[in-house]
Amino acid sequence: MSVLIYVAIPVFFLTMAIERAWARRHRDDPRIKGYARPDTLASLAMGVGNVLIAAVTKVGAVALMVWLYEHRVVTLPVAWWTFVLLFLAEDLCYYAFHRASHEIRFFWAAHVNHHSSQHYNLSTALRQSWTTPFTGPWFWMILPLLGFAPWMVLLQQAISLLYQYWIHTEAIGRLGWLEYVFNTPSHHRVHHGANPQYLDRNHAGILIVWDRLFGTFEPERAPVRYGLTTNLTSHNPLHIAFHEWRAIGADLRRARSLREAFLYVFGPPGWSPDGSRQTSRQLRAAAEAPA
């Protein structure tokens, strides 16, 4: 997986330069956020940190995959149809991981940094977590157990990750019939929106069909307001990476029962025992309620 990412690095920088030039030509369009140096540098720092940390944690993840594959339920051959099955299965695993990363605070604490930018460009795709390499791999462990060789799983994960790079852009509009099947820039702009109607929507990796099937799809209608419901005021990578983990720690110290402690960690982001904060579902419901 990492090898493909390393090979793609020159492409990342080339396409970011092209996109930045495009954004500068559209600087008078209020809908285009473009690039801002502190934000872009923070995203690149997060990306570098993620690659370095993942290079270490990947050893343990691959070892566990190999062990599970040795105890697989069935043996699948290397054939075209197994790659088709793997494409669908891995994409569903990604959907499960991504949805959990928005609906369970423990996983959100690892994922939130990817949504912390108030800009939306190709550098935002590189704003990756420093703790997801620890919390994420478990969602894919079912695949080697079902008979998919670890190298096949790693390859498909890399393909999915590379696919998701190009959808982090404002430069591409709607793509016609492709919008019904695939994750596109329009769908993913919604996913990065802090607008109440866009919260926790469009968790797709490559195929948008999972969101359509499981009720988490939302089309792009209103202009997207990027970032978090409460945005960060710092571009410090350490703050970006760990601010939600610190917030969980603070909530645990004020918990008055085991139930409260459990929900502070594994409840939805925004949960509070007294209703002083709101979850995404509550924010959406309030926005949709009649005036």
C-alpha cells in the first residue's frame, strides 16, 4: 500500500500546483475557497505524520492479516472475479469504517482532523490522521478471514485511497450519470460540509451506492460551508491531531457514572448528559424542523 502512495507523491504536488493556479484565476468567485498557506502547510504536515506512523503500525496490521488468512474460512483463487468481489467487499469495509468514524466519538477523535480544514482542495486529501493507523485497520480484518490474500487487500486499500484523492476539489462540478454510482467531488464536498443537512452524509470510498442503500446519501444543493461545527483556531499539527482526544479526557474527568463515561467515549460526537451539546442528528433535526 505505502509503495503506491510514495509513487503518487509527485503527482500529488503537480496536481495541487495546477489546482492552485485554477483557484487563483477564480479568486473573485466567493464560492471558491482556494488555498491558504497556513492551512495547506498544516495539511501537508498531517499527511507526512500519517505516512510515518502508518509505516510502523502497518507491520502489526499486516502480521494480523497474515495470521487471519492462515485461519481463513475459505480459500479464494487469484482470478478476475475474486478481484471484483474484493472491490465490493473492501469498499463496504471502508464505508463501515468511515461511518463509524463519524458516528462513534472514539473513532471520530481519530478522524476529525481530516475535516478540520475550512478549505477544500487537493491538499485537504492529505490531511490524514495520526491515530487512525491504530483505530482503522480492524475494519478490514474480516477480509483475510474470508479468504482474500493480504496482498490483495492491501492493494485494493491503496487503490481506494488513491481514488479518493481527486475528489477533494472544487474545480470539478457534477459528473452526470457517474453521480449515481461513484463517489465524486460533488458528493464528497457534501461530506466535508458543516451545514446541518450535510453532517454525517456520503461516507463512500469509491461507490456511492452504499450511502444510497443505507440512508446516508445527501446531494449537493446549498453552497458547502467547510470545516467543523466548531472550527479550530490553530494550524498547529499537534493540536489538529489530538484536540478531540484531549476533549474526551476532559469529559471523562467530569463523568458522574460509568454510563456517562461510556457514552462520552463511544456515544455519538456531541453527546452530553444534560443536552448542553448537540449531536449531528440533533443538529439536522433542528435545521429541518418547521419554523
